[in-house]
Amino acid sequence: MSGDDDRRFMRLALALGARGLGNTWPNPAVGCVLVQGGVIVGRGWTQPGGRPHAEVMALRQAGERARGAVAYVTLEPCAHHGKTPPCAEALVAAGVARVVSALTDPDPRVAGGGHAILRAAGIAVTEGVEAEAARLANAGFLSRILSGRPMVTLKLALTLDARIATATGESRWITGPAARRRVHLMRATHDAVLVGAGTARADDPDLRVRDLGIDRQPVRIVADSRLGLSPDSRLGRSLDLAPLWLLHGAQAPAAARADWAARGAVLVPCAEDAMGRLDMDDGLRQLGARGLTRVLCEGGGGLAASLVSGGLADELAVFSAGHLFGADGTAGLAAMGVTAIGDKAWRLVSAQPVGADLMHLWRRTGFPEGL
């Protein structure tokens, strides 16, 4: 097949892989397409919970038609024996003639081993097709493997003058229903949703995905150093409907820890800074160690400022609404101590109307290219 064909089928595999975003952690959301004589004979994507893998799903669909086919895989087929046999060996057993991959898997258990198994079996391997798109698609997994923390998308719903609440603290609703629905879709494509303790207390959010016909829910996380969140909150009352993880510091009362643990919440101890606040770099590393790859942060201003100033936010999803609250409104970001204008830390990726509001997406300079 031509290079154009390779790119076309790889783009299809990437689209299939995207169906697993938010559902496959700690595994990557991979897509696979099997092509025989220019005709697609099998396709698959990583299933909820990370298994079966995309290659296995595509091979099952193709059956005997996989023999002599070309396999397009968005990430190097795995090479290690875990709960399932290696996908590289499954492709060899199926008799595929060629494998086209977008990225080498940096997981030390793979790291070129999958490609080596294929080549040793006489299968032609082409690497690096649509690598840039695949790096973005797998950014959460790559971040967890290479930096030890999940990819972080920071969502901000702001007025035109970058406020998140009026002078009296009123904040619902700054954006309209279309924007709020878009946020629910974002929740569905992330492994977890994170808020600060102040937002959890002030807004009493639920943080589940609603009205999209989706059963699987993201992990809900509250950064609450002293575990001051009330068990009678909406988050506490819905523990049977979606998981709740609580990031806390060493000074969290033992009684609160025991109470939350008894209710079924997952307690995640984190380091603290000199001011007794949670060290979010360590907090995110704790989340990465537990398998999370993609985290959507929905506020508030203090947590958002901590993530931005610490270089821990990878994407900004900003929803701008047609309100003006003035200087006595609450700023979208808490104080960050910026004293000089340096190089631009963010680049604009897209801007589009969402109902009556505007959504603009920004990525941190060097992300995901540096992964």
C-alpha cells in the first residue's frame, strides 16, 4: 500500500482509539484496523477497563481474513505477559503480513519489544505513521509513563473579564446549557474529575456525567488537605453511584479518615508545602501511581493557579460567556505572583462557539511534543 493509504487507515485507527478515552485506564486507548487487499476486514479499540486490547478485538472480527492482512495500530503492540498474552504474539499467530504503528510504547515492559517480536517472526513493520496525532491521542498514557503523572486539562468557565463569581459569590450559571453539556462530554473522555475543597463546599457538585447515556463514570477527586468535606455533601451521598477519591495531607484528622474510608471513599495521602497546602505535583504523581492517565480539573481558582504556576496543567479549556462582573468579582485564577511577561506559555489550538458561549482550547508550549 502507498504512504497515503497508510496514513488514511491510521487516521481511522486513531478515531477508533478515541472511543476508549476515559474508559481504559491504566491502559492506553488504542485503535486497530486490519486491511486485506484495500478492504477493512477487522477493527477494534481498547475496551473498558483496558481489556481486551484493540488488536484482539480487530483479530476476532477479522477471523481467517486476518492472514496476510496489514494491521494498523496506534501504539506499538504490547510484548509482555500480563492478564492477557502479548498482542504482538497474537498478530504473529494470526498470520498478518505487515504491521504499521504510530508510536513506540515507552512502557519499559514493551519499549520496542513488540516490534522486535513481529520482525523476528518475519512480519514487516513500519513505524511512525501519523506519530504527531498519535502522541496527542495517547498523551495521558505517555505522561503517566514518562513523567509519572496524568495529563491535566484545566476547564475554566469565565466572564469576558475572567471572573468566576460575582462580588456576592454567585457563580451559577456563568455559561449556558450547551457549554455545560460540552463539559459533561469532557468528563466522559477523562479518567477523573478534580476539584478543590473550596469549590466542593461552595458549589456542592456531583461531578458525574449526566444526560449522555453513559454508564461508566469518571473517578471524582477532591483536593482536601484537612478532609473538611461533609459526608452529607452530594459527593458523599453518591458514593454508590461513582467512585470518590480524596487527596489529603498528614494533618487530616484520624476520625475523618476513618469515616470516609468506612463510607467507601479512597484516601490518597499527599505531601504538603511549607504553608500546609497540598503539593499538587505529588498529588498528581499519587494519581498516576494509581493508574490515572487523564484528569479534568474543574476548579476553583486556588487549585487552578497552583496547577498553572507549577507547570502541571497541560491543556486549558476556557469557556467565555457574555457577562462582565468587574474587579470586585472573583478572579478565575488566584494570585500567582507573576512579575514579568515572559515567552508565551500557551498556544491556541481552536476556538468555536458553543451555544451562546465561546470555547477556546490552549495547550502548554511543548505539549505533547515533549512526550
